[in-house]
Amino acid sequence: MKISLVGLSGCGKTSLYSVAFAEKKPEDTKSLSPTILYETRRHPFLGLQVGIFDFGGQEQYRKEYMEKPDVFKGTDILIPIVDLHDPNSFEQAKEYFEGLLNIYRKNNEKPKVFLFLHKFDSKDYEKELLDTNVKKAKEIFLDIFKDYDFDYKLTSIYEQDKLAKIFRDILISSYEELKEHVEKAEQKLQDINAKVIITDISGNVISHNVQGVSSGLTLRGDLRDFINACNIVRENIFMSDSAEFKGRNEEGKNIELYIFKYILSVIIMKPIEIDMESQDKINTLLNDMKLFADLIISAHTE
Ligand SMILES: Nc1nc2c(ncn2[C@@H]2O[C@H](COP(=O)(O)OP(=O)(O)O)[C@@H](O)[C@H]2O)c(=O)[nH]1
Ligand SMILES: [Mg+2]
């Protein structure tokens, strides 16, 4: 799956990538240097290799890849990014996006489009101006993409959890069924009396009910290592697709890790003595996730 992030220089492409996928703190993006030509990164998600293309937006590069449209080929999801803090750039961004759509037309491709109206925050920017710019941006950009499977999002790197969810939803948007499962799981998690974290095997968080366990899409390093170690045991010692692991200490703290189909992991932290109702809910959730893993596998082989 190829995702292309495009937009004028300084609109926030590299920051978006860094905060959502690469565990950077929003503040740390201030020292990023401008992307030269373009950068590709690979990110595994639910067993798929997701390629993320960050196209440097400076004028000289824009010209260059407009002349070599092959770099845009095979894009499944196009994410055009608009800098809401820079309304004077809107017209230029519009021209750029229209040029891109021309290339896709020529290549006979029709990616899904998620427009990011980005920097939707008042960090170093006035709130009133922001609202005006959102209105203006909607007028300018929303109907460029009307022939496409299109949606738009108001985004900011300073809302890291929301951003991670947006990317997660975009990544699973190609699988209608998966989306329903994620939404269902998300609801269930709210009323389970235990800490639950659902991730893929590489540590991309899909859903959780614990504060502070992830940075963007990425699960905390120690828990990621835990999954990784268990996954190695599953593969080399159990030699099976699925496995479960349990640990406890003397105080009655309990941790369980389930791996379903070498692709999905569920971590549960709970007291040893847990009420029946909660345990029932946990069991239902686990069954659901097992099914979810099956769905992912069959989606891949389609
Ligand atoms: N306020 C605010 N600043 C942002 C946001 N995203 C990126 N920036 C800042 O915009 C500047 C340019 O970002 P960068 O990612 O290098 O832009 P690129 O040229 O499109 O890759 C950096 O100083 C970032 O800190 C955002 O959501 N809100
Ligand atoms: Mg950049």
C-alpha cells in the first residue's frame, strides 16, 4: 500500500510522519530540515508494508516531479496537506494539487484522497485567524476532489492521539469490515475493568484504554519488546500461529499477552481477582480479536 503525503514546503509533511509513525514529540519537529526531493519510508501495519512518500514541496522539486510523474505512480491513498497557518499559500497549493490530479488522470489512477487541513491549532497563531482560514480553505479545496473517493480532516501534530487515530482509520479504510471491528472493540474497551491494549505484532496501536502507552501509532518501547519476545517464543518454540503468555507477581498483579495469527496482539493487565462480568467482557473481546486477525489474513490474501 502506498500513501503519498504531498504539499508545499513547510506545510508539515515530515512532522506528520514523524509524530504519527516515528515516536517524535510534536515540539521536536521544529528542528526538522526541509525534505530534499522526496523521502520514502516503510512502515509495517497489520502485516502490510505501508510505504510513505514524503514529497518535498519546494518549487524546484515540484517542477521536477511534475516532469517525472512516475514517482506518484501506484498511490493508493493521497494525502494533500494544507497549511492553515499560511492562507497566502492556498492558491499555490491548489494549483499544485490540480497538477497532481492531472498526473493521476493521465496515469489512469484514482487514489483515495484524504485532505488534511493541517496545523489546526493555535500554537504561535491566533485562534480567530485560524477559524477564518478554515472557512477559506474549505471554500478553495473541498470541490477540487469531488470526482474522488474523498474526505477531509482537521489535523494538528499537537493532538497526537487524535492524529494516530486518523492515520489508523486511513490505513484500515481499505478494509470495510476491519473498520467495524475496530470501532466495536473501541467501545467495549471503555467498560472493561482492566487495562487492555490492542496492537499489531510490530507495535502499532489499534486501540487501548490506558493513558500514556503510545506515542502516535507506536506502542511504548518496553511493551513492544515484550510482544517481540513473546512472538519469538511463539514462532520458534511453540511453532504455532497463535499463543498466550501469562505473568504475575506476589501482589497479585497480572499480565496476559495474546497473539492471534502472528499478526495481532492483545495485552491485558488486571488484578488476579476480577469480577465475573469483567472477565466475561474480556473473553468476548478476545474472541472478537481472534476473528479480527482471521479477517486481516483473509484480506491480505484477497
Ligand atoms: N503549529 C503547528 N506547527 C506545525 C504542525 N505541523 C508541522 N508544524 C511546523 O511546521 C514546520 C515545517 O514542518 P515540516 O514537517 O518540516 O514541513 P514539510 O516541509 O512539509 O516537511 C515545522 O517548524 C513544524 O514544527 C502543526 O500541526 N501545528
Ligand atoms: Mg519535509
